[in-house]
Amino acid sequence: MTKEEKRKALERMLKGAPDVMSARQVSRWSPLGKNHVYELIHKGELCAFNYRSSYIIAKVDLIDYLLAHADDPPVHPTGTGRKKK
């Protein structure tokens, strides 16, 4: 799948999403958890604006982030990570 095809697929996936979203909305519309969204914002990896003590993320910026990291391995392994007793 080419980069342009991936972009089109992400745009279709997020077609119903608002053009600007809160971190909670981003977590609902993407595979990213809310805390991970905040972590990415604080590290500067996901562009966001601070508005009335909340972060606002543009859908275009979310698509750009997801596209840039589409081929990355999963951050967390499957399961809870706890050892079985």
C-alpha cells in the first residue's frame, strides 16, 4: 500500500470525525488511548493547541501522525504484561 493509499484510507476512516477534536475524541476515533494522546502532545509528536486549559487537535494533524507511524511496531505487546502466577 502506497503512502497516498494509506492517506485515503485514513481519511475514509475519519470521514465522520470532527475537524478539530479533544484528546478524548481523538482516542475514540483512533487506536490511540487518551493518556497516550496526551503523552504524544507533551513530547511534541502530535500537534495540538491549548484552548481554555484543553488541547485541541486538528483531524489533519491526527491523519499526518497516524500516517507517519502506520508501519511502526505496536507500542504495547498483546495482553496486560502481567506475569502469570
